[in-house]
Amino acid sequence: PAGNLVIGTSGKGIDFSADGNASGMTSEVLDDYEEGTFTPGISFSGASVGVVYANYCQGAYTKIGRKVTANMLINISSRGSSTGYFQITGLPFTVGTTLTATSTEAPLSFQSWQNLTTGFTTLAGSAISGSTTAGVYGCVKTSATATILAQETDLANNAGFRCSVTYFT
């Protein structure tokens, strides 16, 4: 009456087995719920040299069972002399090796971005299985649509992103 329900044994949780079993069901035990913060970053495939982050580089996550939803705000003051395509780093949990029956990628959704040197009409990406990173892709729409890995030359100083990803551990 004076506190929370605490399940003190690892691997145990709230059992929902009274419900009917769906085809392919592997567990009916909710054994993990967590909320927290993390610090996302950017790395480059060639070299990450002299990257300076602005004051607004933060992330928050909610983990329910194996499902993680991470929301990020990333701002850099300078990309320095970094080279290669860039990735978002520092996801709070390692991305699982099998996310769905047909794909091992989890989509990275961009709500907004600023100060890119390329006229991307869309940014997208995906969490990379077995890692804590997400690749970033840019799309430029002219007479045809082309999707490319976002490069260091696409980032101007004071570039920023607001994005989110949902994946399984």
C-alpha cells in the first residue's frame, strides 16, 4: 500500500497468459520497462576529426520489453575536417539482429533538419543491427528521385536534426 510492485527475480514479470495465444507468440511476460536519457552523436566513415557539438545534443528513450523508442535532438557547431558519410551514434541499446520477419533494419524518422549544404527534400535512415548506430540517407528530388548516403560535405556548420527511431533489442 505504500509503494510500487517490485518483481525481484530476473527474467520474471507480469504474465499475460490468460489471453489467447496469437500465431507465432513467443512470450506473454512483460519483464522490462525503462525510461531514460542518453547522448547521441555523429560519426563519419572516413575520419571524425574536430566535431564540436552545440549545447542541444540530447536523447530520451522508452524501453518496453525488447522494443526501444529513442527521440534525439542533435546539433553540431562544426564538423571539423571529418570525412565520409555520417551516422548517428549512441543509441541507448544495441539494435537486435532480427527486427522483423522481412527486415533487419529499423527506420530512422527525421522530423526536421537545418543547415545542410545539399538541398535534400527528405532525410531518412535506419538503425544498424548489432550496433548502437543508425545510417543516414538523403533524397534529392529533381526530375527523378535519387537516394544517397549523407556525406560530410552535406553538413554545414551549425547543422542540426530532430529524429526518432523504434527498434528491438
